[in-house]
Amino acid sequence: MSDRVLVVDDDPDIARFIEVNLRTQGFEVHLASDGVEALERAREVLPDLVLVDVMMPRMDGFQVVDRLRSDPRTANVSIIMLTAKALTADKVLGITTGADDYIIKPFDPIELVARVKGTLRRAREMRAMSPLTGLPGNARIQQELQRRIDAGEAFALLYADLDNFKAYNDHYGFLRGDEALRSVGRIVQDVAVEIGGTSVFVGHLGGDDFVLVSPIELAEALCTRIIASLDSEIPLLYDEGDRGRGHIEVQNRQGRIEQFPPLSISIGVATSDRRRFSHPGEAVTVATELKEYVKRAPGSGFAFDRRGRGSQRTGSEPTYTEG
């Protein structure tokens, strides 16, 4: 999949010049003509990189960078500022605001492409991100859990797993499967921002597994809202005929046709108020066990760990809620 670049400039000639040069290099390019539109497009497109002009109407480039960095949905995007000013103070302000690099106008197209590619390359090396959803991956998830454990923070770990995803992937193909995973990632991220803002961390373990780390008091609301949002959008992922039948048909390895219901989501929730975790793996193990418990029943649901700190008994009755 091509890297997505959002170009923000109120001069249509410059914006078009940048667009042409980046498209010839294989980038997917989107345009915005001012700062307010840039923020709207950034949340819609979720670009890998934003090229933003400093001097614009309604909202200048520095304000755009600040807003992008303060929104969890765009906080990790790479940003290059375009400026006609060569003053050191403007460069420093751009970097301290949160830009990754800057280019002084007028610029050479070769330099432009080189700067864009270099910034994206450094971003990939520095961020352990899922290439499919753009969410933090395994290494970053481990770091976040360990940080909260070391700080003694109370937290909830939500381990979410799609049900029947393999059948969906087999039936529609991996491209539709990847699109479904991106949709789930977007839904989970949007719910996290709506309910908890920056207090909720969202990660993608890989495949159809997602995690959230949140304050304990937000965990149930997150589960409920994720399930409601996902269940309302899942029908849109199916062809009309399959949607009407309420199932898809997939041939198994023995050549028999099996029927599978629509995608649903199972969420296991481990909380640090029930037991003390000394390592991320301990929290993941508890959440995984609960997630597997939820998957025994059809449809979406979530389960909380209600056992005491000393109990390690597999199969004890957690709280289960159907979606």
C-alpha cells in the first residue's frame, strides 16, 4: 500500500506542483487549502506524512502541527513544514512545535522527494507500528504496559479479538480482510478518543487482535461502545447477498461447505485492582484467558476478571456481558 501524504498549502499552484512530484514517486496524495481543512482531512485520511505550509489563512502551520500532535489519532504522523522564511527562529519553532523536518521555499523537487522519503523511513525505524492499521505494534504495547506497571498506575488491559475472521478472509480474500482490519482499528481508535482521549492507549498486536490500556473506570464503557460501533458497521463489510442471508459459506479442508455468522468481537479485560502485575505478560495472560471464555458464546461480548489476587484457577466464572 502506498504511503499517504497530505499536502496543506493555500497556494493551489504550489500544492499541485508538490502533488505531481509525489504522485510520480508512487505516493497517494491528498490536498487541503488551509489549516482547518487540514485537520478535517487528516482525521479522515489518517496520512503517513503531512506537508504543511507555515503561512495560511484561518490557522497557521504551527497551530496545525500543535493540533495534530495533541490528537491521539494523528499524534504519530510525520510532519514536514514548508516555509518561505529562512530565519533560525522559525525553524526552531517548527521543530519544537512537533514538526519532524522543514523545507524552505522555493525548493527543488528532488530535495522534496528525498526529504519525504527520509522522514518516512526514520519514522518507521523509530516507531514500532503496525503497517496495516498504523497503530502501535507489539514492542510499543509492551513498553506502554511496562511503563504503567513501573509507575504503579492502576490500569485495565482490554484484549479484543475478532470472531470468524479467518472465514471472512477465506471467503472475500486478503485485500477485503485487510480492509476489514483497518476498519476495526479505526473504530477502536475513535471510541478510545471519544471516551478517554489521551488516557487510553490503543495497539494492534497483529492479525485480528487489538489491545487497549485504559484507566479502570473507563474499561466497561470502552467495551460497550466498541461492541455497539462494530456491530453497526460490520454489515457494511459484507456483500448484499451474504448480508441478507446472515452468513457466508466457506469450503473447509475436507471439501465440505460450512456456514459462518458475521464478524463479532470478543474482549477480555484484566485489571490491576484484582491482582498485582509485575510484567506485561502476566496481564496479557489473564486478558487472553478471559477473551477465550467470551469466545465460547456466539456474538460480541466482554468479560472482566473478578477473581482475587491469589486465585489462578482457569475457568472460574468471570463477569460476561453479551453485545
